[in-house]
Amino acid sequence: MDLALKKRALRLFTYGLYAVTCVQGDDINAFTANWLTQVSFEPPLVAVSIENDAKSLPMIQGSGKFAINVLHSGEGQREFAGALGKSASKHPDKMQGVAYDLQEGYVVLQDGLGWVGCEVRQSVPSGDSTLVIAEVVAAGIVAEGQPLTMNEAGFRHAG
């Protein structure tokens, strides 16, 4: 297989860009995710792919829950998403200055459009990542607007 051609083809896939937040004890973290989708109406299930070496994966596995925050389109959101996407091990203070609330035990970003609170139902090892399937058990709207996409942010992610 032509690896450059594979990368170009995979970059044609369309994705939203989300902030996944988690809390375990006093520790709060967030990361950007684009490999995320709804997989069932009843019960309402979503799936998110999380890198195996991400700080958030053991936090989510330990707490059994996380929130998906929908980021909004527009000025400054690329930078915001990029900051949340930095490695927590290399940038342990990346949540400093990020405005959030705890709602129903979920970390909700004040600079988002909406959120869903999720309880883990299944985890599947998937190469260099883990696919986490979770049930949506809480939700809220923070603001009106259009969601941020990978295309708008200009991020390029394909193996």
C-alpha cells in the first residue's frame, strides 16, 4: 500500500472536533478528540478512541465516566482545542485558566456549545488506542452556534 496515498485518503474523512473531559478524585483533565461517533439510539451510546498512553484513559477507566464537550466554530477555538490537545504529561498545567463547571459530576467547559455526560459500558483495545463505548446519561446546552470541525481548525490527523 502507498502510505502517502493512504494518508491522503484518510484525511478526506470528515470529523468534528471535541473536548473530552474527565475527573478522578481531585484530578481534572481534558483532551481533544475527533475519532468520536454516536453508535446507538437506544440506549444512546457513543464511542471515542483514546490513545493508550493518554493520561485521561486510566482516569476514565478508573472513574467509569467522562464528558464530551462540543466546541464552537469561530475565533480562538483552534488555539483552545490545540491547547487541550497537548500531552498532559508534558503540559501538566494545561487546564489552568480553562473555565469549567462541574455539572452532575461531569466537567463542562464554559467555552463550549453543549455537552453529554457518559458512563463507560465497554472498552476495546484497538491498536495504539482504546475504543471506549459509553452511554449518554446526562446532557446540556451551554451556548448557541455552529460546532468546530477538524477542517475548520486546520488539524490534519491520519495515520
